Amino acid sequence: MTHWVFERQELVRFGHCDPAGIVFYPRYFEMLNALVEDWFTQGLGVDYAQLLGPRRVGMPSVRLSADFKRVSRMGDQLTQRIAINKLGRSSLWLTIQFDGPGSNADDCRVAFEQVLVCTSLDTHKAEAFPPDLRAALERVAGVAGAAV
């Protein structure tokens, strides 16, 4: 059973949709990025804008896969969830899922597997997570039972 460490709702809007009236798949990736930013700031208590800005710590995706399961239409309320699969010295392996109304396993719209790596924005090389971010990740990973 997946232990979700962060969850929020997102309304599918007109701007998310293509002429067929369904979410245009690149918009899911924009939603994914916004979700991860909000998780850092709201869920972990580490301001994402400060992390990338003055602190010069990057969190680029080095692996990202998506399974598109069902269509989403304008007006659908998506439940977006994050789970930690593995926490390394500088890497973070996530499962992310967007579910439709009702949020049951049969209504998964898209599922992602994402790997983020902590980097210096000055050197663009991998580096250990900063202590405050590490502590926040370990706190939620401990709850999730993720490998640390």
C-alpha cells in the first residue's frame, strides 16, 4: 500500500485542455512541477523559491515516466498525491498520482515515477541535501517507511 506524504486538489481548467476537450498531456507535467514545488514549501516547510533562488540549490528531474490511464476534462477535480519510494544522499525517488473525482484506485488519470537530484546551481553537480531539507525529507520518509 502506498503511503502518500502530500496531497492536494487541482481543478482542471479550460487552459489545461486541448481541442478534443481533454487535458493536453504536457499540462500534466506542468501540474506535476507545481505540485512538487508546493510540497517542498507547504508540506516540507522548505521554501522552494528560496531554495532555488538565494540558496542556489537545484532539484532537477533526472528520470521521469508517466502512465496516462484515463482522460480528464474541464471541471474535473483531481486529487494529486506524492509518495517517497527512496531517499538517497542527493536523490529522491517519488511516485506521484493524479486521481479523478472520488479518488479511488479505479479512477487514476495519470501516474508518474520521478527521480530528483539535489544539485548546486553554481556547479550543476550533485550534492548532498542541505541539512534542513534532509531533516524534512527524513521526517516524512520515516513515516512512509521509505529506504533512507
